Amino acid sequence: MTNWKKIKENPKLKENLLLKAQVLGAIREFFQYEGFTEMDTPTMVVSPDPSPFNEVLETKTVGGEKLFFTPSPEFFLKKLLVVGLKNIYQITKAYRDRQEKDPLHLREFTILEWYRNNATYTDLMADCEKLIGFVWERLSQRIQKSKSEINLNYQGQEINLAPPWKRISCQEAFKQYAHINLDEFLEEKKARKICQKKGYQMTQENTWEELYHQVFLNEIEPELQKFPTLILYDYPAPLAALSQIKESDPHYAERFEFYLGGLEMGNGYSELTDWQDQEKRLQSNVATRKAGRMKVFDYDHDLIQALKEGLPKTAGIAVGVDRLVMLFTDSTDIHEVTPLSI
């Protein structure tokens, strides 16, 4: 059955599309109230983010030029910050090359990113609490919920979105749920011994990051998903992505992710402003992609040139809009809120 016929025969799919429009409207209303300016940047690029954790989707022009559909507007938005724009956000399509279909991922999805000037990742945590509460309040008003029904219900779990949300560091999570001292686990030899003792399958080819994610996905994330609202923060430095390393403890980075109803919603951090460190990380990612036989392309040299001009103190975050709509529509499959997706 074609996707549009599914929408015609299933009223809930149509309702989900209408509610998604309301969510997008509420998001824009929130950022207008907060004094942010909406941006519009390209989705086809020559040099996307070379993160080895996600494969990129590529195409070619009639002239044979290779282009990539960007997995995030992040690089463009940072260039706009360098030229003097402040407090900006974007709602756009983002892309990843995936073969399998699962209930939480899409090849083409809707992403929200915002960057707050003169802020750190703790400011973004507060932003997330305010944004989600604001959107749900607007939705509640439109569907005429009473004050006694203001809490969100997702899959039978009542979720009170009022701040503060529960916060737990990666160190605390590893200690509490996996009984692992993360400071020790940061050493690859010790990490291998710990994983071996726990019975995980591994070879000498496995990287430290793969060992970390084995433990995290099997022992920690299932426990985190039990909390209605949760912020996991201070990731190990090897998983810093594009975030600042903590001055108080260089083994960890000023990065966090937040979960609602067990769904991972967003990934934010205090932005890295050191262009030399940034270039080293991008070069390392390209090398990792080559070793892993992923699609290979040069990193964005233009981003590095921009950072040389000076990126102001900024905190930024990306949030999956489709997953947010899943939460508000009580959906368990992301295709229920994007029924036209292939």
C-alpha cells in the first residue's frame, strides 16, 4: 500500500501530521519569545561532519561532482556565529545513510538546532526544560486539557515535564548501573579487562569507543530509559564530539543528552572554540572513517578558517523533532509521525 493511502485509511496518522505542525509552530513561538533568529542553511554540501558514528548519504551532480546530504546544519550555523549573529536556531531536514528500518531512526528526519550566545551546556539544559514545557503547554491549550491533566502520558507512563529534570553524570551512571569506575575504564587496557570479566564478546580490533558503547547500551541506557525525564551529562573526553573539555577534569567533556519517556531526544554541549583542537578532531574522524571502510571525504577546511576568526563562547544542541512528536502523540514507531517517509 502506498504511504498516502495509509494516511487516508488511518485517521491517527493524519492527526499526527496535524499535531506535528502545531509542535513546529510552538517551537518557533518559543524561540521568538527567547529572542532567537531562525536561519536557513543548505542541506547539500561538499564536506559534511565526518563523525564515524553515522554514515552520510551521498549523491552526484550531472557533471559528476560528489555531494553529501548534511547530517546536521551545525557547521553552517557556527560560521554564521563567527560573522556576528547571536542566538540563532534552525529547523531543517537532516540525512543519514541507513539500510535497516527501525522504530527510532529515519534516513531523512527533521532536526532542531539552536545556539545560545555567551552560554554553557548547563544553560542549554535549562533551555531544554523550558522549551519542552512550553510546547506541551501550547499543545495542552489547543486540545483543551484541564490543569489536572497537564502531565504528559506516554505509553502508560505519566511524565511531569516541570523542571528540574533528574540529572546524572556518566561517572555516576557507570558506577550505579554497571558497577564500573569510569575513571579506570577510560584506560583501554583496563576497559578490555572489565569487558572480558563481564563476558562481552570482543577482539583486539574493537576500539575503546566500541567497548564503552557495549557497556552503555546493555547495562546503562535501559536503566536511564526508566526515568520520565533525564539529563545525562559529562561524557568521557574521547566522546567529546565538538564540545569543550572540562577545565576541572580533562578526562570529561561538557556534553549532555536528554531523555523523555525513555526516548533519547537531544545532544548538546559547550561548543569547542579552539580551531587547532577542532581540526585535530576532524582529521582523526576522517582517519577513523578510512580505517572503518566508511565513505571518505575531506573535512570542512572552511569551518576551520572561520574558527580562526574566532567563535564566541556558545552552547549548542540538536534535537530530533520527529521523536519529540512521537512523545506528544504517544507513538512507538517514528514512521507513525512521518508516514510519507521511505
